[in-house]
Amino acid sequence: MEPREQEKVRTLSATGCLGVEYAHIYTDESFSLQHLRGIAELHKGSIGSDAVKIVLVDDYSTDVPIEEFDMAEFLQQLDLNQARPDVVVLESELVKLCSKLVKLIGNRKLERGIIAYRRTRGKYPCSLLIATWYMLRLGVFGRPAIPCVHGTADKLYTPRLLTILPDRFITPERQALDIIRATPYAWLIDRIDHIYFSHLPDVKSDWDAFDAEEYVERNYGRKILSEDREIIDFVINTLQEMNIKPGSMQSVADVGSGPNLYPALMVSPFIANDGSLELIDVAAPNLEYLRRILDSHDDEQQAKWRLFEEHIRSLGVPADLQKVKFLSSVRRGSIYELQPNRYDTVLSFFVSDSITDDESGFEDSVASLMGSVKANGLFIVAHMLGSRGYFAGERTFFPAISLSMEQIQENYDKYGLCHYRRIGRDGPVLIRKGYEGMAVVVGRKNR
């Protein structure tokens, strides 16, 4: 865009009121507790009497056409809760503008990734639609007369934006800001604010709804979290103190590996060159992610794990992603259905605490895991403390049990000599609901 056009956007952004988006809904959903919580946040804040209330209905990401969505019932529910919007827009109306935004992206790698996503999936990624939505409302594309289900398009254009969403949307929202940051309009980010609230699901998600790439991006993709650094440092130091020799592990399993490769990287120097490493998980998306990383050359995803490889090597231990790729086999399986006395070493990170909210379910999974370890074998386990559930993708919720350090010690002490480390939460960011830190266990099973 020419300097004169950019100045028009700056002028628009310097005057006017606040545009508040809330009550986001998909066409295969109906009004729910989630929307009530968003409305509560809307009423809680002092947004000003001149704020424009906006709802975006997603008819693009689902297979349910807008004709089958009960718009009248949805608007009636908003009315009953004193949250009638000024404008309602369908997400499909943004698609025509997405290509314009792609042309503005100065980061070629990011641009190629978006184009590849659309080519393989047939749709634009959610993050691009969000970025398009924000840039539209901030005047980057002028003030087009976008068709509205309710209200008129002229009310869409405001100098400041506030979006109220469940916390499960954090990742695509962050990615949308990264897209805007890669355009000549990076300065607009200062005019975009968010309020996130805890997502309380109506039902727990199926494991095959687990979004592996979202989970990796949020937990491992941007940097190594201080908690993960401390886990790695503790495990490596403990193995060395236990005099575990390089190449001494023959049969190793990472049970409930998920899309997380750093446990395998941690022990890679300790596995024999003719040894085996089984990566076991119940969720098909996690298995697909692992196979893609291990069987191909996905440079973007592998770069995330190279960071962990480099950190482990900085501790004097030659972690080797290529060795992990060479020795690994990926298979579907459950922590509850492991073969007894099969492995020299088992890893299990954030699994038994993250598959059930029932104490007996947790205890049964630990018993099965420990039963799969041979006598005198090693076990390296990590658990969340205080977790009350988590998401892995925009429309998901998975169970978790809120554990204390004492519960963890009680469940593992019976199996052998254990080394424990409690890792406190670092800073104000909640990794999960109820999160109080992490616990790591490194032990040798009794004969």
C-alpha cells in the first residue's frame, strides 16, 4: 500500500470508539455455557457506551452450512442475556480478502507456510482469517460493504479492537498477531487487545480430536520453557549420578509420547546403537505428527526439536535427533494395556495425570506403566501438579487429575528408589487450568 493509503489507516486508527467481539460461535454449535462466560466478561468490563458489539459466526471451518444454523435462536439467547450485538458477520465473507493479506506478508517462510496449508487442506488457516478480520476492521482494506447477517458494515470499522474468547483460542490468536507483525502494518498490533477466560467444556473431547501441531506450537514451538529446561537438567544430572552409561539402554518406550520428542532426545545418548525406542500414543494425530517428523524432512517442525537437542548437548550429553529417528518405531497403544516386564527403561511425560480426572484411573495407569518395566529397569516420569484439564486445539478439552507432590511420591515409592524434583511454576502464565508446577521422578525399579 502507498504511503498515502497507510496514512488513511493511521487517521482512522487515531479516532473513534472500541469494537468488541464476543460470543464467537461455529455453525455446528448452539448457545452454551462458554457463551455465557464470554458475556459475563463483556458485562464485567467498562467498554464504554459507544462501543460496538460484534459477533463473528464461523461458517467456514465446519461442514454445517449457515442455512442449518439457528441464527434466530442464537440472537434470542444473546438478547435474554442483555448482549444483543450491533453487527453479526459470517466468517466466510472474509475469505475474499485473505489473498490480499497474503500479498502483504514480508516473511517468505510464513507466506509459503500459509500457501502450503491452503493447498493441502483446501482452506486458509484460522490464524490468517483472524488476521484478515482484524486488519479489515482497522481499515487496511478500506471500508468495504461486507455483507452482514445483522446490522451494517459501517459499524465494523473502529480504531481499537477488543476480543473476548475462551483460552483455547490463544494459539491461533497469537499466530494471527505474528502474521500482522510480518506486514507493513505491524504497528496496528498495539490497537488489538484480548480478554481470555477459562474454557469450561460441556463434554470431553475424543483423543483423535487432539491437535498435535497446536499443542507443539504453544508448549514447545516458541522457546524452551524454563520448567522444561529444569526437567531436562534434573534428569540428565540424575542419570549421571546414578552412573547410567552411554549406550546402556537396550529397549526403551516413551508411553503416551504425544507429539513431544524431548524425552526421547534426553535419553538418546544412553540408548545402544542397536537398541529400540518405541513411541506409543493413543491419539491418531499425535502418531501422524511423530511419523511425519521421524520419516520425512519437515524442516519447520524439526527446528523446534533442534532447540532441545542443542540445550541437552550444552549439558555435555550428545543428544541426537537423527539417532531418535533411526531407532524409533511409532505405534498406537494405551498406557493401560502395556506388556509386563518388557522394557529396560520407560519414559512417560504428562500422561497418567492427563488422561483422566479420576484417582483410580491415575493409579491404574501408573501400575500398568511400572509393570512394563523389567526388574532393575529405569523409569523417568513427569506429571503436572494441580492440573484441572487442558486443551489441544480450538475446540477441545481433555481431562486431568489435580495431583499433589505427596500423591506422586506415594504412587512411586513402592516401586523402588526414586529421585524427585518439584518444579514451581515460572511467572504468571498458566500452562493449564489449576497449574501449580511440575514433578519429575527418576528411579530404578526393585528387583
